[in-house]
Amino acid sequence: MKTKNKLRDFYILWSTQSLSQLGSAITAFALTLWLYEKTGSALSTAALRICTYAPYVLMSIFAGALSDKFDKKKTMLVCDLLAALSTIAVFVLYKTDMLCVWHLYLINAVSGLMNTVQQPASEVAYTMIIPKEYYQKTSGLQSLSRSLITIGNPIIAAAVYGLAGLDAAIAIDLITFAIAFSALLVFIKVPDIPTDGEEKEGILRLAKEGLKYLKENPMILYVILFMSGVNFIASAFDATLPAYVIPNPRGGNNMLGLVTSFSGIAMVVGSLLVTVLPKPKDRVKIIFLSMFFSLSTENFLLAFSRLPVLWCISQFLGWVFVPVMAANQNVIMRNTIPAKLQGRVYACRNTLQFFTIPIGLMLGGLMVDDVCEPVMSKAGPAMIFLFGTGKGSGAALMMFILGVAGTLMCIVFWYKLRKYKYTDE
């Protein structure tokens, strides 16, 4: 059978879901611009993402057990529909001039809750429709689509928001949702997984089984905990970047979109590498080395640079090996975890790996607003020489702090990771 026939369902699901993710990313970026215009605060924009990730982290373990109990396709359809309804609520509030900051926080929390259930169901669905020999290739393609979204969404969102407003960005989101929802409903069949009667077991017991599996497989657990540390640094960076670029004399909304897009360009390059590179001898080592390079270059270059071209280069260096990391982690988990356990184990992964994201966003925003900016407002000549002056110099100082923290974190975790090795059978 030809490859394209074996991967037919994957190509349909991947392409339409990626299109919908692009629409959602455009709305999220446009909302960030709208919120920063309203508040001028790094913390307030970070809080928008915190509200998305908080339910994701708190409920993931139980959501994974739910996804293992119920039909994966139906779960994805219901969650996508409810998330779309929350986007419609933003649209209505905005068009009636009633949209407030707290509305966005509440609606993002609802959307995050739906993603909490949808994501592990989606991971298992991909596992069931992809032949095992194509795991690395399809992981690379998934990274490629995420990369293209990262490139396109800030530029498209900034242009759409500037020319037509927030309502136009939301309209694009809803159109792309309708395409993805229809494709999943009509064209995709997800095979059933033998459950051996597990559908009768309670949610709490199923959740405990996911944690038990990780405890009994320390290699996977330590990789997840390492990525948790990476996510902490990366989320603090995400809270810092708008406060670094937007107020800069050479910055602004459009420049933020351009700089952000270079992370997507880097991920395209990395994703293409994943699809053509042979299987590595040690996937755990590749995960560590790729993240060590990312965290030890991007933050330092941004901290000391004043030119937009260097901001773009730093984004490229920081993100080019992220798809390599993601693909190798994905292959390890798909090859190692039994399909009937994947929903609950992926959900436990989500809680352990992503709980640091809202913490990092909160801490990053607080550090910029309440610590670094006040410090730089009273800084001496040496600090001014290193990090500049005016609003945004505190964000540059924060970039330096994140560079030091990220490098040290990688070194510490390597002492745990170095004794593990994973090679495909």
C-alpha cells in the first residue's frame, strides 16, 4: 500500500486541525495586543495565558482518564464545539462594546478546560491512525505545522487586528474551526481500543494508573520533569518578550509579530530536519542537547542586543531545535506506552510537564513589572550599558536572568538524564 493511502486519515486530520489551530492562534495573539493596549502591563497579558493553562494543569490527570473511557472522536468533537462557543462569546461581547478584561480571563479558562480533555484524546487518536513505522515522520510534520502557525499567526494577527479589528480575527478563527470540525465529523474514523472492561473503572483509579506507570518508568518521568523546567523558563520568556519589544523605540506591535514569526521559521527548519534525519542512537541525549542549546543562546542574545535583526536571530537560535526535541519525546512515549494507557499517561504528562507554565508566566510578568523595571529605572552606568534605558530595559535584564537560570537548570537535570538511553528497537 502506498504511503499516502496509509496516512490518508492522518493527512486529513493533521491539515484541518492545523488550520483550526492557526485560527485560534490568530485570535490569541490579537487578544494579547488588545489587552496590552488596554493595560500596558506584562502581568496582565501573561494572566491571559495563565487562565488558559491553569485548568489544563489542574484537571489534566482526570481529563486523561476521561479520554480513555470515552470515544476519542466524540470527545474531540464535543470539546472543539464548546471551545468555539467560548470564542463566539468573545465576539458578541466585543461587538456590543461589553468586553472587559475579566471576561477574557474567564473565557480563556473555559477554553483551556476544553483543551485539557481534547488534547489527550487527540494524541491517542493520532496514535491509532498512524502506522508505527511513520511515527517519526508524522511527528516531524506535526512540528512543521506548529512551526508554520508560529510564523504566520503573529504576522497575520497583527495585520488583521490593525486593519480590521479584533472581530475580524475572531471570524477567521470560527471559519477555520468549522472546516476542522466538519472534516473530523465526516471523513475521519478512529479505531476503537480494546479496554478489557476498563470503561467500568472509576476516573480516580484510571488517573492513579497513569501516575503509577510514570513512577515505574523513570526514564519517561525524568524527561517529563526536565521539560517541565524548560517550560518554566520558556513561559517566563513569553511573559517578558512583549514588554521587551513593544515599548522599544525600534519595536511595536508589528515588530513583535515579526520577531515572533522567526521562532516559527526556525521550527520549520527543525521540523524538516526531523522528517529526513535517520533515527538517533540516543533520543534522551538529543532531547537534552537540543534544549541546552536553545536556553543557553536565545535569552543572552536578546538581553544584550539592541537591533531587531539580532532579536530575530536569537528567536531562530532558540527555536530551531525545539521540533527535534518534541519529535524524539513523542516517539519515546508512543513506542513505550501501551495504547490503552496513553490517554491517562499523556494527561499525567500534561500536568507534570506544563504545571510550570502558569507559574512561569506569573513570575515573569511580576519580575518585569515589579522588580526589573524599577531596578533599571535607578540603574547605574554599567547596568545601562548592558541592558539599555527606559521602559523595556527591565525586560532585557529579565532575559539575562532567564539565560542564567535556563543554563543552570539544564546542567542540573543532566545528572539525572545521563544514565538513561533510548534507542528504537
